[in-house]
Amino acid sequence: MSGLFTAAFLRQIGWDIDVYERSRVELVGRGVGITTHPELLEALNNSGAGLDELGVEVHKRIALDRAGRVIAEKHLPQILTSWDRLQRLLRQTIDAARYHLGRTFERVEQDGSGVVVHFSEGDCERADLLLGCDGIRSGVRAQVAPTIEPIYSGYYIWRGAPNEADLRPQTRASIFPYFTFYLPAQQQVIGYPIAGLNNDLRPGHRRYNFIWYRVADAQTLRQMCVDEAGHAHKYSVPPPLIRKDLIAQMRADGEAILPPQFLDCLNSMRPFFTPIYDFSAPQLVFGRVALIGDAASSARPHMGFGMAKAGGDAQALAEALGSHDHIEEGLAQYNRLRQPIGEHCLQHGRKLGAHLGVNLRTSQERAMWKLLQDDRAMMNWIAVPNFLAAYQ
Ligand SMILES: Cc1cc2nc3c(=O)[nH]c(=O)nc-3n(C[C@H](O)[C@H](O)[C@H](O)COP(=O)(O)OP(=O)(O)OC[C@H]3O[C@@H](n4cnc5c(N)ncnc54)[C@H](O)[C@@H]3O)c2cc1C
């Protein structure tokens, strides 16, 4: 997404820009939900991607008790979209000839006036700039700033997106139209409606984005990352390889912990887990190399702001390059404006993560933990718009 946003914005200021994606096939069918924020809508509009059929609008948030009864609610209209929809909107902004699948960044050389980028496939390209839009495990960042590594938060999420049609009538009526919370001790369960496959927004054809935060120390996570064949993965396990005993244990926990509607979601979906990491690079520019989006910083997903930050980074970079005669000055402005935003997102994500009660060290963190034990407080803090205003 950062790569596509960056291409769209830089093309508007007259740059020739090529996107190199390591995947050999089009990135489609990733069924995860994305909360939208005003900054994301602005970036989609300004980049030319537009907001056409963006997603499902919900009008309120609700919190459930263990029996599935509504114990709190909050009016908060919000559009919930999906990774697939955003990818499709952004993908159409780029000329097919400038989007190169199956090209994997390997290393970069710099000579002061440009870069030579080498790809694992054996070829290389010369350019004025290399923009590392290659995600939280960025290979570009690993070369220019090898000491910066994402930090494990101490918790992970089980996720999935059951089809609306597969859910029970009671689940469809009581939680499907809403942004729903269930908050047992040291856990969070969050759900909201998103489009169905091929961006189908028709009632009956949508999906419900299900997220269940669970605490696990680093040792437990390492064991979880051993797959069905006994192979240990470093960060996470591809969904089809997740061990059956882990899924069986998770489903048993679900029976014991979840309200009936969320249990119905769990029983109707193919679950996978994502460990939560975060970091913020103290510097985004390294000569003629700049980091964008998750490669530059990645906050815990409690704000649902990663996509908005990616769009904002790309837009700020184009504005900075477009308003300076010298590339270095433009890059310096980009660094000055966007590095603090990544830092604020990092801090805010950690603040909201206090709800899970992991590694609370300061009195402020303990106070935040206490505040967020209340369902209403969580509805007021999680994935709400304009949270950055508090940092300006
Ligand atoms: C659990 C979870 C929930 C989230 N929820 C939300 C939400 O509700 N709202 C929201 O806005 N954001 C959310 N995010 C964050 C969001 O997904 C990211 O911030 C967003 O995708 C921007 O990422 P990116 O484009 O910078 O990196 P990525 O999406 O990681 O993309 C990096 C790309 O680079 C490619 N690549 C990697 N290495 C190479 C290489 N060596 N050579 C060539 N290509 C390479 C990858 O294949 C990939 O296509 C969530 C994240 C997580 C983990």
C-alpha cells in the first residue's frame, strides 16, 4: 500500500516512478478489515485512488457481556473497509508497465547523486531515489539501519473474517451491523462488518472482521511459531501451516470465554494468528534512500491507523520533494515532518495496549490500564478518529 500510495503521489508531481513487488502474483484476496480515518480518506482522495464503494458504514459501537447482552454503546459513525478494496483502488492509479511483480529488493548502492538497486532475480536499476515501502520487516531498512528491529509487544491476535451468510440470525441481528467489543481480563475481542469477496457490499454477502487479542510471552510465541511439520518460523506461521492442536486449544478457549455471537464468528471462520510488534525508526532518510509506511514505523494496531500513516507519509514526501529544488532538502523536510508522526503513533499504540496489562512499568501505564478496564473508555479510545490531535 505504501508503494502504491507513493507512486500515485509522486507521479502527480511529475516523477517517473516504478514499483517493484516481490510477490510473483497480484496481491489479492487478503480478507482483513481496515478501520478508516479522516487522514486515510484524504490520502485516497488526493492520490487519485478515490473513495468509490469504500466499505461498510457503521453507526455505533457496542460492548457485550459474557452472555452476549449489550452493556454499553456509543454513537460513532465510521467506514470500515478492507485491505482488498484499498489495494484495488490504489492499484488502478498505476500504469501496468510501471508495476513489476516478482522483483525482490536485495541491496542498494549509493553514490551521492542516485542509487543502484540490485534485485534477487539478478538484475539492477539506477534511479534518483530508492523508497523503502517494504513493510515492517523491510529489507531496505535492514541494509541502511540494521540495528532497528521491531519489538514484540507480549501479545498476539487470532483473526478471521466469517461470511455474513454463515453466521446465525441472532449474530447477524445483534452484532453484525456494529463495531463490537468484548473485554474479558487481559483480552480484547473486536468485530466489525467489512465487504465480502470481490468487494461485495450487498447485505448477506459481506464478512465480519474478527480480532481476538491474547497475551503470550516470547517463549510461548516461539512455540506457537512451530508449524504442523515441526518447522520453526521466525515471526508468524502461514495460515495453512498453523498447528491443529493450537487451533483446537484456541477453539476450546473460545467455548469457555466468548459470548455466543463471537463464538459463532469463531466457529464460522478460518483462523490465523498475528503476533503484534512495534517500532519507530529515529531517522527516515539515509542519503538517497527513504523509508515509508510500515518500513519507517509500525504501531500496535489499536488505532487502525497504519494505512492512514502510509498514505500520509507518501503525500508528505511528494509535497516535500515538489516544493524544493534539491532532492536532499525535500527529503530532509519529509524526515522532519513524518518521523515524529511515526513516534506519536508508536507511543499511542503502546498506551492503548496497556489494556492488556503486559509489562506495565510506570505509574502512567498502570493508570491507563485502570482506565481502560472500563468498556466505555475502550470504546472512546480504540480506533477513534483524530487521536493525533492530542500530540500537536
Ligand atoms: C493485525 C493488524 C491489523 C491492522 N489493522 C489496520 C487497520 O484497521 N487500519 C489500518 O489502516 N491499518 C491496519 N494495519 C496496518 C496496515 O496493514 C499497514 O500499516 C499497511 O498495510 C501499510 O503497510 P505497508 O504498505 O507499509 O507495508 P506492507 O503492507 O507490509 O507491504 C509491504 C510490501 O512490500 C513487499 N516486499 C517486502 N519485502 C520486499 C522485497 N525485499 N522486495 C520487494 N518487495 C518486498 C511485500 O510483499 C508487500 O507487498 C494493521 C496491521 C496489523 C498487523
